[in-house]
Amino acid sequence: MPTRPEVPSPGPEASSPGPGAPPSARPEAPPLDPEVPSPDPEAPPPGPGAPPPGPGVSPSGRPETASVRPGEPPPARRPAAVLFDRDGTLIEDVPYNADPGRVRPVPGARRALDRLRRAGIPVGVVTNQSGVARGLVGPDALEDVNRRVEELLGPFAVWAVCPHGEDDRCACRKPAPGLVLHAAAVLGVDARDCVVVGDIGRDVEAARAAGARGILVPTPVTLPEEVAAAPEVAADLAAAVDLALRPAPAFPDLPVPPGAPAVPARPAASAASTSTASTSTASTSTAPVSPASIVPVATARADTEEPA
């Protein structure tokens, strides 16, 4: 019976085995460098076709830090809420409208609002309605019109309505910040993290006065100087939502309109709770707000009453 010839063992000066050498003949691996991280034994094996680990990735394939790729902008911070003017912004402007049948949404309004709702961002309305003070629109008619707005455009998380006239010296009538602060307080968010969208300068001024971000959507009634003074301008509501979902650009200090209040210190939402709840508990309620949620007259006037 033929015998297998013996294979001589390599001498001390023998060269390292080639790639075809049996495993038993391969030299032991050198000790691990303590500076190099070892593979994670609990990490799942990479799938087929997985790229090799790159910079910032551990040998197991897990990222060492949750950072964005080089050259990419950081993820945008979503607004806490987007607050819209009503007449001329969400619906066609019908002066002192008391007829729900005359409510007509502007093109693209429902689509823009639904985009924010799908993103989980609360939407609200902040609107001046001096027709109530003038006796041209009754409270019931105002509520009927607002309910029709919701039938056509969907539900809003908050309604903030100023029923006062120019001579009432209230703190809520835009360009004063009261409506924005009130809406933020009801939603439990910081007004500085909100976006206000409107069609005239006083909408943008109210946003600035509350510390919020203002976006102007001009219409034929918007004055050229209002467009020039607006920090951000959008062609329509779809473009306004595009802007609202992007990081706010950095602007130099804008001129403050004469008589405009100073921007409140953070947190603005807490300031709103203080200023609107000092004389009434209605402003601090977090219960669902009806489409005719009117800032109380006594509350609105309290902050602007001049000393005798």
C-alpha cells in the first residue's frame, strides 16, 4: 500500500507561505492595535453590495457620529406653527363680509394648508375684523363666515380675531403683536418659532413685533413700499409654504415702523400668556377654539392703556 510522502516542516528561515498554503501553515495575526477600534461582535453583517466603511464609520458599519455629509446643509428646523391672515391671503378679500356664501378661497390655499397639516405643523388664522366694531358684521355672522372658511379649507388649530377698530388702541389689532402672541399661547408654542403669512405690511409688522418670522404674499392691494420692506416675499401660498419650511435667512436689523412695539424677549409664548391672561382666564385655555375666537376687549386694551 503506497504511503504519502512526508512534508518537511519549514525551517526558521523559511519564507512566509503563499496564498495557496493551508490554514495551519499561515502565521498568526499580529496583536490588535489598541488605538484601532475592534469590530462590534453584536453588529449585523453588512448586506450584499454594502460599500466599505468610510470616514466617520466604525468597522462594524455603524456611524460614529450622527452628522450630515460634508457639504450638505444642516436639516431645517420646522416652524412651531404657521399663522395666516384671512382676507386677501386665504380667501378673496370681500370688505366687511357677513355672508358665508361669498367666501372664495384663493387658488392653492387648501393644498398649501394640507401640506403643512401632513407635516404635523399647526396652522392658524390671525385676522383683523374691524367690521364688528363698526357694527357691519355681527358676532354670529363672523362665526358663520369663519366656519365656512373651515368647511372649504379644513380645520385650523387656532383662530385669533381682533374685533376692534383703529381708535380702540388695542394690543391685538395688527400691526400690534397681540394676535400672534395670543395664537402662540393657545398652541403652547414660542411665538419666535412661528411663521406669519399675510398680504399686507401690517401682517409682516405684527410678525416682527411678536418676534415671529413674516412672509408677504403680495396682491393688487399690497403697496410697493410694503413689498420693498418685507424680509421675505412669496409669489403665492405654495411658495410661502416652501419658504416657511426652509431655514429662515439671516437679515440685518430692519427699520422699526414708527410706533411699533419692541420685539419681546424669549420666551414670547410665556409673555403672551402673561399679557393676555392678566385680566381674563379665557386666553389661557387650551380647549379647542371656535372659529370666532375673539381676543377679549378688556384683555386687549389692558397692555396699551396710557397712564392718566
